[in-house]
Amino acid sequence: MLMLKTLGLFLVTAIAEIVGCYLPYLWLKEGKSAWLLLPAAASLALFAWLLSLHPTAAGRVYAAYGGVYIAVALLWLWVVDGIRPTAWDAVGCAVALAGMAIIMFAPRGGA
């Protein structure tokens, strides 16, 4: 159950971060309204708060989160940008997720 909760929390966290970065991108690169910066700021604040909900050391959470972020970013690439990830993207993603799993779920003797 802890594993599913951790993965779910990372997934929501990644979406909050990507939305918080994508909205300013739309403003800067595609000439969309500067009003997009308000929900972007809220999304990034949500992202920071969500990272704080993990019960382990912050550095470990940040390190492991990167693997999930990569997976969600590639999904975003496909769904939002309309670009299908390559086989190499999938391999890199698998490596990153394996690293995340090792960091978050390895047995620890109280460390």
C-alpha cells in the first residue's frame, strides 16, 4: 500500500510541476496570456507542498522523484505535444524508474 501511495503522490506531484512550467512556456513561446502565470504559480506551490508529504528525507524524495518526473514528462510529450516517445525514450524512462524504485523502496535499517 505504501508503494502505491508513494507512486500516486509522485504522479500528482509531477503533473503539478509540469503544469506549473508549461503555462509560462505557453506565455513565453506561444504568446498566450500573462494571466497563465497565476495558475502556474499556484501549481508550482502545490508541487512543493506535495513533495513535503513524503515521510522520508527530503533529499531522498527529490532524487527518487526525478524518475517519476521523467515518465510523466514523456507521457506529456505524447498526449499534449502529440509526439510519440521513441524506444530510446522508453529505455531511458525504464532506467529512471528503476532508479526511483531502488531509492524509495530499498530496505533500510532505520536510515
